[in-house]
Amino acid sequence: MSNDLLTLDRFDRAILSVLAEDGRISITDLARRIGLSKSPTQARLRRLEEGGVILGYRALLDPIRLGLDHVAFVEVRLNDTREAALRAFNRAVAKVPEIEQAHMIASHFDYLLKVRTRNMSEYRRFLGETISALPHVASTSTYVAMEAVKETMLAETT
């Protein structure tokens, strides 16, 4: 897989748009939706997959129905920001399933984490036992989400 950008035309973009809505659509239905026959649609889909534009397919799970309705955003400040420390932190974060997202930030803190747990007491334990134990963590600040507006809107449209 190359880091080169693929040139995408309107059919490629249409494929991506349809798949973003329904990753389980059949090739026949996908071809019909974008206005091409099945063979060129399959070839384009294969090129998008091989070119790394489509990284994979997965089920979207409803975290609320799974009992994971507590969302916290955590600012993390590290005590060391040299490359080796950043790599160690990144590797450790990647192994923690409760951390849904981790972004290195250009700010007065180093990382912003999105953490999902069942409730506040579980989050409090997770903060003390897991986040604080990550490599090079100096301090954290937590912001608890009251409502996931965009996720809620997306769920209502499906």
C-alpha cells in the first residue's frame, strides 16, 4: 500500500459515499446506485481497497445499547515529549479498548483522549488505574460529555 494519493473521479466518490452509508451493500446494488455496470464497479472498488482509500469494513455498534453511555474527554499532559516517550505513550494507548480516540494536540496539553465507560465510578477507577499509569503521564483534566449530538443525529437517520 502506497502513501500516494489516488485520483478519484465522480464514480469513485459515489462508491465511497454509498459505502459510508451502507458497507454491506451488494456489488449489484452499488453498481445500480452509482450508474455503472457490475464489472467496472468491482474494478473500482478493488482499486480503492488496494490503494488504501477503503481501509476495511466493520459493524457500527450502538454504545448506549451496550451500556457504555459515559463519555469523557481527557486532556493529557506528558512529562516527556521526546520522540521515544511519544511512541511509548502511543503504543500503550493503542492497547486500551476504553480509549476510543487519541489525538496529539498542539496546545497547552499533549493529547486529547475520548474515553467510553459504563458510568462515572467506572471512569474514576479507569482514570486512576489506567490513564494515570500510561507512560509519561504528568497530569490529566477530564471533561464529561452530556450528550453526543452528532452521534445521536446519525443514529436517528439510520
